[in-house]
Amino acid sequence: MDTSIPHSLANLFEQLGLRADPASIDAFIGSHRLKPGQAIAEGEFWSPAQATFLRESLQDDSDWAEEVDELAVRLGAS
């Protein structure tokens, strides 16, 4: 993980290996949802490496935890 880049939702998407332009982020969020009460890392749409990164970011309260929380909220919004 590159710790020298600023932390933003777009940069989180890049860390996850996803397209990070605003339209791609909106499309991803629009087509992926977490079930009520489901932890972000448990989403069926993540690869094992992505799920591990998300889980460890929250468990370790890493520099990415705030962006991971933001993404979780956006994926859980109806």
C-alpha cells in the first residue's frame, strides 16, 4: 500500500484496483449494495485481496479507515 498519497474516496478506489474517476465511482456504488448490517469487507463483489484490505483498514484503524467508512455508508444507502 502506498502511504504517500492523499487519502480520498478516489484514491481508495485506486488502492482497490478500481477505476477512480467520479463517473466510475458513482457507477460502482450504484450497482453494488451491502445488505443491512453487512460489514463492508463481506460484500460479495470484492476480491479476497480487496476484502482483506478493507477489513484490515478498519481493524487497524489505518489511514484509510475514514474513507472505508465513507464507502461503507455509501454502499449501504438505499
